[in-house]
Amino acid sequence: MGLFTLPEARDELKRLRPVLDEIVTVRADLVELSAALTPGGEPTDLGGLPERKAAEARLNELMTEVQETGAELKGVAPLLVDFPADLDGVPVLLCWLEGDPEITWYHRADLGFAGRRPLPG
């Protein structure tokens, strides 16, 4: 997959919003279903083991859908999506974290999340 420009990454993030929103919902359902299935767990109206397996399968499908765009899904709780890019000749990842309204951060490809900086300008 190629590199994203900032406008392309922002457009792709907009396109992915429904997928990302569904990941958040399925993630929460999966946690609730898993907790209900532990010994002494609180029962849930969401179902049982078959529903948990279905939620796991759906979560995998959604994560694959994100990865197929060329974006990198770096975390699921919280959601963290990186878009490979180039900033003034330096390989970077344009970084979106769950809760961010849009992409306003980046980090050098070799530094990871701890090296996050606000995008210039």
C-alpha cells in the first residue's frame, strides 16, 4: 500500500467512521459477553457463547476492513489508527486516537505512539 497525504488520510478516516463506530460497539458487547461467561459472571441480555463467538468473528472482519485501506490498526481499546505518510521527506504515521475529532497528530514511523506530536500548521 502507498502513502497517504493528510487530506487523503482525513477522507479515509471519514469513510471508516461507521466501521470504527461498529468496532467500539462490538468491542463493548464482546467484553460484556466474556464477563457474563466467567464463573460467577453477571448475566447479560446479549446472549452467551454463540453470541460471543459471533462478536469475535465480526470484530475480526471489521479490523480487516480497516487494514485493507492501507491504514494500520494499532490498538482496539482504545482504537488507534495510523496512516503511513511522508512529512517533509520523513516517514511518519498520521495518528488518529479514539475520541479525536480528526487527524491532528503524527509520529515518526520509528518512534511509535510515545513520539506523537501535533501536526504543524
